[in-house]
Amino acid sequence: MADGQIWCRFQAEDGPSYGLVEGDTVIRVEGSPFAEHRVTAKAYPRDGVKLLVPVIPGRSASLNRHW
């Protein structure tokens, strides 16, 4: 990932995706920011997408005993 890139996860009309924010535009990225990915030509106006939580939470386990 290059310096200065702002990643986001967003909901557009065709489902959730990762993207790069460039000014008032979000550019769709295929793949994940944590693995292999490719910037696509699909762009959305920032006001036309809903931002989502950055990552999908995984499973968590508690090591504390609950009495």
C-alpha cells in the first residue's frame, strides 16, 4: 500500500466492497487491502455510497470465567 492512500469499506448498489477514497470519489478495489488486490475502473461519488465498518469482525473467544 502506498503512502497517503485512504482505504474504506462501502456499500454500493451491487454490494459491499473495499475501495480507495480520492477526494469526493470512491474507487472500487477487487480483493482485500490485507491481501492481493486490484484497483478497478469502477468509481462512485462519495455521497452515493454508504461507508461500512472497516473489517468484518471474526470470531472471538473469552478466556475469563463467568460465574
